[in-house]
Amino acid sequence: MQILNQNRTTGALLLTTLLAVPTAAQDVLVQASKIIVAYSTEAPNNMVLKDSALLIRNGKIAFVGADIPAEARRAARVIDYGNATISPGFVLAATTLGRDVDLGEGAIAFTPDLLTADAFDPWLEQLDTLAPAGVTSFGLVPSARNVAGGIGAVGKPGLEQGRLIAPEVFVGFSVSRSARNQERQPTSLMGAHQMLRESFTEARDGVKIGPDLAILRQVMSGQRPAFFYADTFAEINAVLDIGASFNFAPIILGGGQSERVIEKLAKRGAGIVLNTLSPMMRRADLELPAKLNKAGIPFCFAGRPDQLRLSAALAVRNGLSRSTASTALTRTPATMLGQQANVGALRTGCGADFVVFQGDFIDLSARHIATWVDGKLAHGASAKQAMKTRNTNLTGGR
Amino acid sequence: MTRLLPTSALRTGAALMALTVFASAQQAVTAYTNATILPGGKPAMSNATLVVSGGKVIALGGSALKAPEGAIVIDCKGKTITPGLIDASFQSGTKSEDLNEQSDEVTPHLRVLDSIDPEDPRFQRARNAGVTTVHVMPGTRNVIGGLGCVLKTHGTDPKEMVIKEDASMRIVMGAEPSMSNRAIRGGRVNSMYYRRPTTRMGVIWAVRRAFYDAKEALNKTQGAPGDAPPSPGTQILTQVLQGKVTAVTTARSEQDLRTALRIADEFGYQTIIDEAQDAYMVADELAGKKAVVMLGAPSAEAVAGSARSDGAAPRAGTVAVLAAKGITFVITTGTNTAALPLINEAMFAVRNGLGPQQALDAITIEPAKLLGLSDRIGSLAPGKDADFVIWSQNPLDPAAVAESVLINGQSVSQPR
């Protein structure tokens, strides 16, 4: 009997301990001396909070700063990042996560109705490279090998596995060199251009159209953003012509020679997803972001996730403002993917996806402390510590 | 600050002045006086004056023509002015893969305009050598390659450069279209290049089938309205049969030239003969059919590049033979990689027996007529585009240099 009683006590103790461990449902209050809720291309318009906090509930931002109710503040588990800066997590506008093989249907070049979501592996190793680079969401784009590759998805990495938040978002097209394959139609740029022209014409004018052309109709009606891989003058020009003929504003992926088409890009309302920059590039390429910004063309970066910050820093060194560079890593790609209500900012209702840096992430010397995705720590040395205790002062604490 | 203000004010003033000059350049009247003018299609004029405004020629005359009051006068004493040269068969610098859609041998509806890059160095080179208008066609690796277009050689957007879209449809005879194709001889068939044609006969079969389908489509449209429209390619071919789109047949050797004429006869369409290195052998037939010839690189001793195996044997004297037979022809640089700049091709033609005016006409007014654009380009006359070249001396002199090249009245020459 005595023994039993003892056991009961131990059991009760165990139960109490279990209850003390924060559950998924518990609110989390993340504090820092500086929280950037959203970046803007104009520095004074950045939404910045000093000595403030975010309240995370069910993986989303429930309240921001002064709006946090006192009782919610009291009940929440507190994570204090001290004098560090919290910014929205980076959005990688387009990636194939190294799975080009699975994301380019080889048999024919026109497959707009395929879903990249169907080829998404949540356990893919490449997903593990995102959070350490500060990337909290990404556009999963079809490979550049098909003229119309398919429908792209938007996803997020995680501590263990990634997930898609929107499986059918934009349409991936390509007129780049890899879309011109000498073993099937089209083999040439004029062939690719003609293929697009004919398909869009049929989608616009056809009475009975199949599921593939129905996708093009959604592009023309503005329901789906259209991403086009295009790099050279002639390729970008071809895409802009198609956009003008069929009344939609394309988003160019690559756009190496976009400087030569800059006025036309601005006139047509096109956006550009540039390849990530590297210090070895020609000066003209490094200055391109600043020139695009001056012309009012929205742009962001895609390529190697670990070079996003470097790209922003190099663009700033070559004439771009810090706030525009930061926007290009967060809000611009979110808007291009049509996900501005969910990612790219830390407004109420957005996913609790943020990065914590000791300083401004544009400064390459700023230390990356943590990345949170959906209100959970996805990268950061103190992950275990953060999950264990109720009140945590993490690295960078006051 | 006190020093900065006047300087910046000065700068602004200078910029404003520069702007005013630039804005008025379009409408300003400029007179080029005291020049020898070879107006194209007409005899030379000495001590002549050319008056240009708003991108157009407004007057041309001898010494009696005075520069209008207020005009900018440019003294061209000792210089020769010609219309901007026109290359009726110009190979753009676009990569061969992008000039030939290889997924099909017959692609009449593909537009070469879709692959034009205004900064193509070949445009720049041509422009510097006095060429202001070019006719660009798709490559020669397809039996029917697609639609050509006519462009000015200067601009930043192909749409602004183009003066005639869908100017021609190219048909190619000879070995080139069948070159990459393979015959199935057992083993694995793992490429689309295992297909017809693999021979000259096969090439003609493909042309014939395409035009046969087009004829069928024409008859069908007339017979049964409401039928599904023919394919975009067939639609272009029907336009060729109806004479709405000009056919250009690239044929080099004697046999290919004869075939080109025969097929055109068989289906009843008109065709311009392009390249035509062996034209001297079939001059009588060409004259009899009243064929128009775009002679490719007449100075070249041989056909270089992938058309080498066509077996054409070019001769320098072809120009004189064609002229003697009264065949309408123009001189082009064409697809031969051994071609000289267009003006030097005309110069060699003179060396080989063509009259100087005829040689110059063959690169100015004659190609303008052939392309259906003689109301705009190819000669200097009031109302026409102010495309002209100021040469250091008679352009047919080997030492002549295009000192100034103007398109629509604007200088497009680059510093040497």
C-alpha cells in the first residue's frame, strides 16, 4: 500500500512536469529590442517596433506590439531575444530544390497542367539548407526545360520536414536555352515563341479547350501569376510581347540582360526574379538591382539560398537602398507569389516566419541567431533551450 | 554652397540647350550641299544638294537648289552621297539553332523576327558599312523555314526596327535541309532526326506535300465553310499560293535552281530565287520565267559553310551574264560565310563587267522594289526615308569609306 501511494505521488509529479512542458497550443511571446514588421522600398515606411513583442498563436502572428492583450501576454511562454533584431523570414521566389529531374516532364514541352506539388518531397535534404539561410518560404517552380512546365506551389521548410502552404499558385513557363531542346519541339527561340503564341491564342479564342489551355486562361485573367525563365534580350523581349498580346504582366526568372529592356519591362508592369549575385560578377550585373529599382520594376532574388543575404548586401554596395534590398528578400517575392497576406511580413494573420539577427541582416557581419517557421524554431543553436524553459533569455540577451 | 549654385545653374542651362537641340533635330531642316549624289535608279548628280527634315528627304536637286533659310548646312564637297544600302538576303547573327526550328522540316509560320537582337554585332557591322535596311530570313536547315522580315539596321526594339513583317517565306532546296536527318537502318530509333527527308528527292517531296496540303485547304475552305481552320503553317502556304506572301527559294546549284522553278510552276506560285550561284548556267530559263534573283555573294569563289556540299560552282562573271540576259537581280551577302561587305560585293560586280550604276542600283533601288518598299527606301527622292550614306569618295572605289550613315535622318555611325 505504502509502495502504491509512493507510486501515485511519482505519477502525479510526472503529470505536473508534463503539463509544464509547453504544448503546441500554448501562445509564444517573442520579444526583441527591434522588430521589423514589414519592409518597404522606402526606408521611412518600414514598419519598425522598438522594444516590442510578437504573440504567436497556432503558428501565426496573433498580435503585434501594443495590440497584445495583457492576459495573453501573461499566459504566453516568453522568448526574449534581447537586443537582437527580428525581421520577416526570407522568401525564395523560385527554386526547384535541386529536383529539376522531377520537375520537367521530358516527353513534351507544353505541360502547363502538371503540378510541382505532386513532386514535392517534404523530407528532401535541400529543404534543410533553407532555414539556416534565413529562408522561411519558397516558390516550388517547374524546371526551365519546358516551355510551359506546370503549376508552381508555395512551401516552407521546417525543423524536420517541409510542407506546402499553397499547392497550386503560379504557372512556370520557359523560353530560355534549356527549353529549346534539339530532340523535341521546340528547338529554337522562334519555335518556343510560336508555341506560346498559338497556345495563348487558342486558350483565348477556343470554344472547347482542354485542362492545359484552361491554365493559360487563368493566366490571362490574372488569376495566376506567370513566371517565365528568360535571360537574353530576345528571350525577355519574346516574353514581354506575349504578355502584351495576351494582356498579362509576366514575371521574368533570370533576366540577365534585362537592363536592355528596362523601359519596356517598366511599361508592361513586369517583375524580375534575378539570379543571386556573387562578388565575381561584372559590375553592370551588380548594379542591375539598383537600376531596376530606379525604373520602378519589382525584383527579388532566387538561386542559392545561402547567397540571398550576400546578394542583398552586394546590391546595396552597388547603389540599392537597404530597405529596398530587404524588401527584395521578403515582401517583393511574397507579392510575386501572391502570398503577401501569409508570408513576407509579420502582420497579424501572417505565418510566424521570422529571422533573428544580431544587427541588420544586410550587414554580412550581423550574426544569424535563429530562424522561426510557423511559430517554431527551425534553425538556431538554442533550439532545445527555447523549448525547455518557460522564460528564456537567448544569445544576444540584454 | 555659393560656388555650387552658379555651377549647377550653368549645368542645367547647358543640359536644357542640349535638350532643345535634340528635340528640334527631328524637325530641323538639314541641307547636305556640294555633294556628288547617286540617288538610286537615276544618273549621278554633281554639286547636288539633299535636304532632309523630320526623318524624310524633302528635296533633292543640282546646284540650282539652294538650302532653305534657317537650315543647318553641311558642306559635302568631295563626298559622295548614296541611298542607304539594302541587303535583300542578310544573315543575322542569331545562333543557327535559333534560326532553324528542327522539330519539323516544314515550319512556314515561324517568324525570324522573334529571334532578332537589335545589338546583334552583324547589324552594327552592316550599318558601319553603309547598310541601312536588311531582309532577314530564317535559317536554311529546314525545307520551309518560315517568315522573313525587313528591318532597319538600327534600333533598340525589333518592333521599332521592322518595316515589313512577314515579308517572305523561305523554301530551301539542296542538301542542307536533309543534312541532320538519318535513315533507320536497324538499332534503336531514339531521336526525332530519324525522319524524312534524307535526300534531295525527299526535300522536294516535303515541299510538294506541304503545297499539296495547302491547295487542299484552299479548296476545302471554298467548299465547306465551318470546317476547322487549317494549321498556321498551311495558312501561310495558302497565302503564298494566293500571292499574298512572297516565296523566296534558296537554291544554289544548277539542278536546285531548275527544281525551284519547276516546283513553283507546278503549284502556280511566284518565287524569288535566292543565292543562285549557278544562275549563269540556267540564265535562259530564268529569263524565260521572268524570275527575280537575289544573287548571294557574287565575289566569292566558292560556297563556304554547310551549303558547300550543294555542289554549286560560283563564277565572278555571273553578274554580267544576268545583266546581259535582262534578268532582274539584286546583289546580297546571303548565307555564304565568304561574303564581303555589301558595297564591296557591288564593287566586285563592277570589276566583273556590271555597269557602276547598275551595280549600285542592285544594292539600293532594286532590292527596295523586290521587297515592295520602293516607296520608302532605296532611292533619294522627296518623301522617302532619309536613309543615306556619305562616302569619302565614290563608294565603288576600294578606298571609299562610309564616313556617315544616317537612318531616318539620324546619324547611326560609330566612331572609327
